[in-house]
Amino acid sequence: ALHESAHWLIAGTSRRQLEDFGYWYVPDGRSSEQQELFQSVEVKPQAMEWILSKACDFRFRVSIDNLNGTEADTSAFKQAVYAQVA
């Protein structure tokens, strides 16, 4: 719920009227290229989710949301989310 709330907060008034708030999305099972694109658009929502989680005293873990896809290096993604939070 916090993750979807983060998308809503970032989307703004006009994008809130669009399906998935106008975000690009391909479901679990993404290729390496699709996963790279997914991670590039997920930095801000996951950073906002981390901030909301902290406010609620919940543990936050970065999500790659691709359990059935190709394995990807997530260290750069995790660093980008952390930098956005900071």
C-alpha cells in the first residue's frame, strides 16, 4: 500500500487520471533490458516508499519485482534509491 501511495504522491493531478498513473510497466518476467528500464523509473517511487515506511516505523526493502525474470545487478539501483532518499 505504501508503494502504490508513493506512485500516487509523485504522479501529480493529471497523471492520477491515467491507468497506472501513466507509468511504464511490464509484469514480472522482464528481460535484462526491461528490468533496467523498470529500475530507472522505480527510483523515485521506491525512495518515497522508504520515507513513508520510516514514518510508519516499518522496515523497507528495495524491490526488484522480477522474480521470474532474468537476474539483474541491483546494487546500483539500491544506491540510486538511497541517494534519492538522502
